[in-house]
Amino acid sequence: MINRTIDIEKLRTVTNRILDFVEHELGMKTVELSENFYWSVPDDDLYQMDTEPKELNCGSLIDDLEFVLAAHKDAAQSIPLVLMHIAPLLRALSTAVPNYKPPIK
């Protein structure tokens, strides 16, 4: 059976492990955004695999970062809606961090 349940604690643990690795093992405390704009599919079309999206929208990593920084500054703004701004930043981070190759023994 396919698991369709997101365990928040497990997701948080893995995300923290990855970010800890990037920070401590790769020595990256910050990552420069090399791009700003990206394509985004509207929510109504995002998971409809039987048809092509009717349109594409444009997102901004800089805008996403500003939402996240505002939520960092004011805990009252740390609401689930901010996840839609974190997701593109994590995707950008995944391509900005060098591919890890373990040391040869």
C-alpha cells in the first residue's frame, strides 16, 4: 500500500538534518540566490495529470524570501500559508548547494 500521510515530525527531522549538514559539514551559513523568477503552476492545475496546465504563473524567490523573513521576525506571521513561500526557496537551495560526494576512503 502506498503511504499518503506526511508525518510532520519526520519531515521536520529530515529537513533539519539536511540543513544541519549543509551548514556544518559543507560550511555554508548562507546561500546566494542566483536567480529570482521561476515558473509556477496554479493550484487548480498542479495535481491534474490528465490535462496540461491552462496557464503558468511567475513566482519570485526574492518575494518568497521576504515573506519568510517577515515570519521569522514576527512569530504571528508563521502560519501554514508561508509554506508556499518556503517550498520554492528549498528547491532553489537544492540546486545551489554543491552535490555532496563522500570522501574516498
